[in-house]
Amino acid sequence: MSSATNTLERYYSRRAQEYEQIYLRDDPIRQGEQTAIAAEMRKIFQNRRVLETACGTGFWTEKIVDVAEHLVATDLSQEMLAIARSKKILNPVEFHQADAYQLGSVPGIFDAGLANFWFSHMPKVRIAEFLDEFHKKLSKGAVVFMADNVYIPGIGGELVTRPGIEDTFKLRELSDGSKHEVLKNYYSADQLQNIFAPRTRDLKIHVGQCLWWISYAL
Ligand SMILES: C[S@@+](CC[C@H](N)C(=O)[O-])C[C@H]1O[C@@H](n2cnc3c(N)ncnc32)[C@H](O)[C@@H]1O
């Protein structure tokens, strides 16, 4: 596991208890986009066998639990998984610890993939590695959904850029006062198109004011 992966996992483990506050922001546009994402996911994952990577506290897992046929939700952080499990989301969900870059040991056959708010945390140099690994677990014709943040200055900490480094970072402070520099990349619709179009079909990209979301088939 690379040290960047380690740092991210440690940050989220420490943030686990306060993580879902981000979904409660009192902003009608953001709330509307979250609702639109949930509605789209419910359509896409109807009767599907879903592999979710970087599921966190299971916030999005819960949104599709009654429409999916089967759901295996994975994350590297045991702290995040403990919260997800404590929600006692009923069948058909299984939670497993797994690194998004190493999904080989995750049991199951899947015709759908979900990875919300994970894409922005990958170093750009590892995008192809992740997509290859994720897609390997999915059958031909599988559908995939991802959502993530649009860059809004002043929201979610200060943006840090470094000369000669293509990734960007956010400075974040947790409620215990600890400070963290977290890898966080932002993408335009054109960049998403360039990344996903060559390896997928039926690509749909929606870029809202706060969030973007995409779906595609393999
Ligand atoms: C922004 S959170 C997203 C959580 C959830 N998908 C959501 O949208 O609410 C990013 C998640 O990635 C997880 N994570 C960090 N590194 C990971 C890795 N290498 N493999 C799998 N999950 C990882 C963190 O533990 C955290 O739960």
C-alpha cells in the first residue's frame, strides 16, 4: 500500500464519527443534487448485483439497499466500516474491508459498480490502475455510477497546489483540532469525458453546481 493511500485511510478513520456532517449542509442546491444522485442510483441499480468501493459509512449504500439484488460494500478503513455496519442495513448488504486498488479477494459476481466520492482522492497516476481493477470485478454490460465534488473555493478547506505535481490537496481540520493535507482532485466535464469515454459506453456526465455524477456501461 502506498504512503498516500495510508495517509488517506488514516485521515478517514479519524474522521469517521463526524463524516456524515458533510451531507447535512444547509444548502438547497447541494441537497437537491444529493437527492438527484440518489434517484439516479436507484434507477441504475434496480435488480443489480452491486460492488461498492470506498463505501465509507454506507451513506449511499443505504440509498439503494431496497432496489439492488445484492450489495457488497467495501472500504479500507475499519472505523468507517464499523459505522456502516452499526446501521444494521438489512439484507442484501455485505461489508468487507478491501483496498480499492486490490479488489481481487472480494467475493461475488457483480453486474454493477458504485464508487462515490472516491475518484477525487486518487492520485491521477493511479486512475487507470483503479479502473482496470474495478472493471475486472464487473461483468460485460455492467453499469457503473460515480459521484464527486465540484471545486468551490472556500468549501472543504484550502486548496493546495505544488509546482510540478499534477495532484491537488486540501487542508482539512477535524473537530479534535488535528490538521490534515488530503489529496483531492477536481475534474471538469471535459476531463471526465477524456478519462472515461475511451474505456466505456453510454457515458453520461452531469456536472452540477456542487457535485458531479457519471454513469456508464462496460
Ligand atoms: C470521501 S469518503 C467516501 C465515502 C462514501 N463513498 C461516501 O460517498 O460517503 C472516501 C472513503 O475512501 C476510503 N478509502 C481511503 N483509501 C482507500 C483505499 N485505498 N481503498 C478503499 N477505500 C479507501 C476512506 O476510508 C473513506 O471511507
